[in-house]
Amino acid sequence: MNVVIQSALLPTYARADVTFVAGEGCRLTDSDGKRYLDFASGIAVVGLGHLHPAPLAAAQAQLQRLWHVSNLYWSEPTVALSELLSERFGGAQSFFCNSGAEAIEAAIKYARKATGKPGIVALDDSFHGRTIGALSATGQPKKREAFAPLLDVTFVPANDTEALEGVLGETIGLVLLEPVQGEGGVLPLKPGFVGAAAELATAHGALLCFDEVQTGVGRTGTFFCFEQLGVRPQLVTLAKGLANGLPIGALLVADEAAGAFVPGDHASTFGGNPVTCAAACAVVSAIDDELLANVRARSAQITARLPGSRGAGLLIGVELDRPAAPVVDSCLAAGLLVTSAGENVLRLTPPLVVSEDEVVEALAILAEVLA
Ligand SMILES: *Cc1c(COP(=O)(O)O)cnc(C)c1O
């Protein structure tokens, strides 16, 4: 093979030709000193903005006290985070890991152990991560093809209650849904479908898991997106925004579905790391009514100005009449970070703290690029 090596990193990403060296709030600075407005947030991760003082102070204080002891012992920030999340959920136990995909792996194992049924139903165009288990539940053939054979997962179209009902039964132990399909194109599920999915899952002895890795932690205008759907799932996965940029994932198990895991069933050396959990506690505490109101107000401000936009809160997709990738590149050159989700969909995921003026500035850049 004739391969030109350009970097000592495996080339799993098509990286833009820019190196960022500093950030504050919704602003980034690159290695040439050029400034950018960040409407990507590290893929819906840096919800409180770069260098937010609350998680920064919490992580710094913990860094100077204790970094790691493992889950063979108790750590105060780990326990505190589980209590904060239980309070937000209304009664749940947490398993902490280090990424969204790991949280999905935990959900897959939990559902198997709890129901005794190995089958999984997920949706076409879903995204649940890149490990073999999470990839198996990802309904995008292009991402899967080269890695077969995967776990046996049944896919049904989003919002198709009849199709879902048709595949549930003896073998399905897990129904896995993103309340808003993020990577698949920013497609919100219909509340009617979600309600039916919850009832059908219960009727057929399966657990319903909402993958809120992208939609959770205030991103859609409520702490969990499912709060807007009138449904209470048994399982929820969180990750991206939970520690404002430090690596973390979580599986929440509702108290009514508790008891399946016992010591030895699942583990993670780094999961529940004290520094990460201290930062996450500060993040969860910062997601208050005022911040959530800002998410909804800025969302309305953006969608009113962008015909063809959809999503929830500050997870916004804009269906373009052209491929999104060149638009993403042009925005970057013009000083605005955005991402794409699928071929023709531009994705805006600014920090939840974004101001009215910053939205005006971003929309002006976007209008110029699209003109
Ligand atoms: C990003 C994402 C994942 C995977 O998270 P990683 O931290 O990249 O493993 C899983 N599910 C959803 C909905 C996501 O958006």
C-alpha cells in the first residue's frame, strides 16, 4: 500500500485544518490568534461554555486533593453526582463510565440481565456510538458495513408504531431510542410514538432506554429531553454535556427497574473518577431554571430566523438545499464553528449559556455563508 503518513494519529477523523489553543465562554482562539464563535461546543459537550468557573473550580479543587482510587472504595464526588442525578430523574441509580458508547454498553448488558432477553430494537438512522455493541445498535449501514458481524439488532423506522409492535415479543429485552436523533440528522421523535413505545415495551417485558447522550443535561431546554415527552423510561444514558468536556458517561436505572446488576456484573476502572465527577456535580447544579429558560429563548431566536430548522432547545438541525460539509468549512473560515448531521443537515449546538448578541452574530455569519 502506498500510504502518505501525515500525523502520528490514526486517521479516523477528517480534521479541519485548524488547531485551537484557548477558549472562553462561546469563543475559541486558534494557534494563529484568530477568534471564533463556537456553535459546535465540541459536539454538544461544552454546555456551560469554555472554562466555565463552576466546573473549573470544582475540578481544580479535586485535582489538588485526590485524583483516583478506583471503585473498590467510595469517593465523595462520585456519590454526590449519583445523588444529584437521582434527584433530577426522580429516583434512579447510576453507573459511571467514560463515554457515551460505554453508557450504551452498560444499558445493553443491564437490559439482558434484567429481562433475560438478548434482543434489541433500535431505529433506522440512529446513532449510539462506535464500540461493537453500540455500533450494533446504530442504524446507519455505512458506519456498520466494514465491521460485520455485529450483535443481532432489529431496526424499525422512526415514528412507526406498527413496525415497532411487529418486532417486539419473546426475544426483545431492550428498546433503545434517541428522543431527538442527533447524528442521524436532528430528527425529533413524535411524542405519540414515544408514548406508544413505552407502553409496548412494558407490555412485552422489555426495558425502554432513552439515549440522552446528546439530548440530556439541559441541551433541549429541560434537564432530560424525555421530560417534554410525557414518558418515564426505565433506563437513560448520559455523556456528552455531563462534565462540560471532561470524559464521562452514565447509565441511570430508574428505581422501579433496579436490582439486576450485582457486584461483579459490570465495571470500569476510570468510571466515577473523582475529578470528573466533581466537575459534573458543578455542571448539574448549574443547569437551573434560568439557564433552561435561556436555552428555550435562544432556540426560539434561532429557529425563527432559519426556515427549515428543527430539533429541540439548542440541538438544532437546518435542512439545506446543498451538502452541509462545504457550508461547515465556509462558516469556519468566516469565524463560526458549526457541525453537520447527515449529508444536507447543518447542526447548531452552541453552549447553553449563549447570549442573544452571540446568536445575532452567528446568524449573520451563517446568512452571509448561505447567500
Ligand atoms: C455521541 C453519541 C454517542 C456516543 O458517545 P461517545 O462518547 O462518542 O462514545 C451515543 N449516543 C448518542 C445519542 C450520541 O450523540
